[in-house]
Amino acid sequence: MNATAIIDSSLSASTPPLAPACEFIHVCKRYGSLTVLKDMNLKVKRAEKLALIGPSGSGKSTLLRTLMTLETIDAGEIKVNGETLTHGSWPADRQRSDRPAARNRRRRIGMVFQQFNLFPHKTAVENVAVAPRKVLGLSRQEAVERAHNYLEMVGLSSKAEELPSRLSGGQQQRVAIARSLAMQPEIMLFDEVTSALDPELVGEVLGVLRKLAEEGDLTMLLVTHQMEFARSFADRVAFLWQGQVHEIGDAKAIFDNPREERTRQFLRAVLEGR
Amino acid sequence: MNTFFSLDFAASIMPRLLFAASVTVKLTFLSYSIALIFALPLALARTSSNRYLAMAVGSFIECVRGTPMLVQLFLVFYGLPKIGFTMQPVTAGVLALSVHYGCYLAEVYRAGLQAVHTTQREAAWALSMSPIDTLKSVILPQAIPPMIPALGTYLIGMFKDAALLASISVFELLTTAKLIGTESFRYTEPMTIAGLLFLCMSLGAAGLTRLLERLWVIR
């Protein structure tokens, strides 16, 4: 175990000291003159379910995208399991490296997107099987078997042979979740995964997330506008404002008794809009 | 009446013209295959994030596209031997055809590649797929089908441009037709037949294109 790992006081003495699942240390991200992440600091514990809320432009999605290394950072450091994933001092091509070592670090993380981003030319089962086959080196048969298991988990066994265009939005998003899970990541990022869905399809996707959360081990970071879901799903909730974690705490505490005026304003605005 | 078009004469020169047509078909398919392969690294380099590479390859493509193929053909056939690369007319012709068309096809590829939405690359990135797997399994299967009509157009164009090889004495269809004309002082028959044979090749290429389109759509 990495001796320099930051010991989390909330873990009992019997468990070995564990580094946080992921950690943002003074991370800055700018687009031209616009600062999206401003000295962002955040630690996510292993197996923690963290919901990220905040007004648009507060940096929620950018936070997930930098962790997935889809975006470079301008300063600071992002660690995963105590290891440096990316560093602000690295040149852009090293931060966005497609070398095997970088891919192996990235492999611990999976991401589900707002627009699903399924591969339109592949059937559901092929969508799920392609990365395990190509990246993990599974045989075709093993990969397909694994894909069927994950499709079953998201309740889509019967749609395995369908192309994405023949599936509803909710079904597509569940395939996308299965596709990420099939790589067996330690951390899963969900970027407004229900925002593009018709209201009546939101429930089936949230149901899958809840099931995943109950299974335990997975660290989950969820950007969402579904406040009731965030409240029941998350261990902690972080309210982001102007590129920083403005307030973070227990889900119940944030929703019932926010300390910060900004948080209160935001929650009032969002909950009134229902 | 038979002075304008003599069927007997047409029949007598048919074997020579058919043989020459087969040379044109072979030259075109060989050059087109090379162009198809050659175009891919060109397209990738032109869309590369390395600005210098992209610019160098971009300039090369523009130069080749922007000058007549006949000029390139003469430079290859008469110019290269001066710096030590002597070659047969056929080799020079295939080289010029495949480089010239490789540059056109590179632009077709580029358009096709760029039409695949970046979110597809992001999805592959989030699955830790390697760049080569991303290209093979995600990008190309989506980029190729919309490219097929344009690829077919250039195949037809190449059949006709293969006639330019006449100028460096490659015995393809048009050279042979012209030669028959000078030997017999009869141009109508060989040229009409040559034209019809070119038309057959083009229609064949168009048919092939449509067949490929249909196959990809079914997939």
C-alpha cells in the first residue's frame, strides 16, 4: 500500500489505510479567459456515492470530464487511488496520452454520457462487448458472455441484438451503463444521464443506478438535476459554484439544512421549479 | 454508306481494342487500390493534432490536386529518371495515377472521418480503447458508408484519366485506338468502340458502387 496515502479518519482501525478513490488537488481548468474549475479540491472515498449539484456553468460536468481525461487541466493534480492520473504541469499530449500506461490508469474509470453515445453501427451486445474484447483481450465468446451478463443486469437481455436506433432513450442509456460496467471500473462517472430522456423514461435509468449503488463497491460520481434522487442515492452531496466546491456534506444535511446562502438559494430555485 | 462506319473493319479491330481495354481495367484497379491505401495515412496526417504534419501534408495534397495530372505524369516519367529513378511507362503511369487520386481520396476520407461525431471518440476514450481500435471498430465503420458514392465517382474518373497514359506510350485503350487510326486512316470505328468500352467500364464502376452502398446499408 502506498505509505503516503492520506488516511481517512472515517475508516475503522481494522481496515488498512486507503487512498481516496479519487482526489482533486488545487485543480484549475480554463477555456480561454473563462475559468471553469478554480482551485478545485475534492476527495472521494472508496465506494462513496457522491452527487454533484449546482447551477449550469458551475463546473460539474467539467469536473467529470477532467477525471475521465477528456479534458486537460491547467494546474493542480488529479489522483486516482493515490496515483497521479494527470497533472497540470504536464503538457497537453501527456495529459491526453493514448499510450498503454495511460490507458491502464484510465481503465479504472468509466463514464456514462448525457447523450448515451452508443456506437450506432453495433448492436446492444456488440456495444457492450467491444471494449472488453479489444482492451481486456477477452475472446469473442467471453466478451459476448460478459456483455449478456451486464445487459441482463440493466434489464435488457431481450434487446441484445437490436441496433441503438431501435431502442428508446432509456434503453439506450441502460446499454451505455452496461457498456461502461463491462470494463469493470472502480469509479463510475454519470454526467446528467437522465437529462436527455423523456420524463417517463427517467425512472428506469435511475432504477439501474440505485441497484448499482446498493451493490456497494463501486465509487460513483453523479452530476444530476434530480434532487430527490440525489438525496436518496448519495452518501454525500457537493454543491458546486463558480468552479469550486462551495459546500459539501451529508446528503440529508445539504438538502435539509444547508449552511451556505448560495446553496439555499440554488435549492430553493430548483425545488420551486418542480 | 459504309465509308462512315464499316462493321467489318470494326469487327476486325475488336480483339485488339478489347485487349487494350483489359489493360486499362487492370491499370485502373491497380492504381485505385494503391490510391485507396495511400489516401488513409494522408487523411490521418491532415487531421492530425500535430500542426506541422497537418500543414505539410495539406500543402502536398493541395499541390497535387491543383495541378494537371498530365504535368505530374511527365514529371514522374521524364523527371524522376534524372535523379536516378528510371521506370517503365506502366510503372510511372500507375505511380502518377495513384498519387493523384490518392490525394482526392484523402479528402473524401477526411470528410468522412470528420463527419463522425467527436462524442463517438469520447465514448471510445472512456472505454480506454486504443487509437487503432477506436479507428477500426468505431470510426471507420461509421465513416465509410457515406464515402462510397464519392469513392465511386473517383473510380469512374480514373478510368477516363487512365487514357492520359497514352502520352507516355502506355498501350491502354485510347493509345491503341489512336494507333489503329494512324495505321488505317480510319478513326471513326476505333474511337467509337473505345468510347463505348469506356462507357461500359464506367457503368460497371457505378453499378459496383451502388452494390457496395446497398451492402453497407443492410449491415
